[in-house]
Amino acid sequence: MALVENCSACNGLLRPFSLRPEMQPVHLQTERLAFRMPNASDLVPYTSYCLSDRSGFVGGPYDSVQAFEKLAAMVGHWELRGFGRLIFTDRSTGRALGHVGALHLNEGEVPELTWTIWSGDDEGKGYATEACRAYLDHARNGLGLSAMIARIVQDNLPSRRLAERIGGIQNIDALPPKWLANSVTYDFAMQTRESSAS
């Protein structure tokens, strides 16, 4: 039975999700990375990231309560949307390195591709690029998404270069949201393997 059968007050934004195929565990990995859904084991390293200056480009630093709320929202996104952000880990050790994936706050908008490396010790090793490319492929061919965007603070030049490296094209006409007013938007054209082969 679906957990949400009807909600007239929700204006159709909530849909049945208990048996949606997207809720099945994601089996995704690359040469160096393994991906999984977020869980309680991520709270300590994620909180360390949120408390640090590394979270400054996404509204931080945050305190530990805010970090808990943000991780809880990441977990809950899967229940409400049927997909969401994944934790990527070092395949050889299992250590969590960061998160990547779709943030879909408004069903009337295109899902947003987000990514973050949690520790500065893991910067400059190509993990974020590898994770983003793997997720984009999953979004195209696993989730069937037809488009994604990325919103990046203007001064965050490393992330802007990464967006361009993985195929993002800056949309100069896109208006930034109120919650990230100093951001620019990148569009990602999504083409599945089937459509590219035809």
C-alpha cells in the first residue's frame, strides 16, 4: 500500500512512494568509489564538514544541530522523492569522502546536481569529478532524468570549473534562488545510452 494515496492540500506534489522502483538500493561504483544512501554512520564526518569553513559556499559554517537537520533532510529526501543524494566512499577502505546527487526541492523545477568533498585532505584527487560523472550517468540511464542543473556560488571557482568539466553550460538567463542569491546556474543536457545510439 502506498504511504500517500491522496493529498488534495498538497496540490499533487506528494505522490505514492512506498513501492516506487527508485527506492531500491543503488548499486553504483567506479574504479575508486562506491556509492550508498546516507545513514547514521555519516553523522560524525558530516557534522565535522558542516562545522568547518568548507561549508561556507553552501551557507555554513553550521552548528551541530543544523548539521543533524541537514543530514536528516538528505535522508528524508529519499522518502519524499524516491531518489536523492548518495554518499561516496573509498572503495578500498569504506571511508566516506563526501556526497553527490540530486536535490529536488520543487517538483516544478529541474533537479539540481550537488556535490561536496567533506575533508580538505581529500581535495585535489579527482574524487568529486569521478563522483559527479558517475551520478550523471546514473541519473540519465537509471533514473531517466531528462535534465539537471547545478547552482554554484559565483566565487566558488573550483566547483564552477568542475561543472564545466563534466559538461555543464552556464545559463546566463537563469535567476538565482533567494536561498542562494549570489549563485550562477549550469545546465546539463541529459542523453540516455538508448537515445545516443539511435
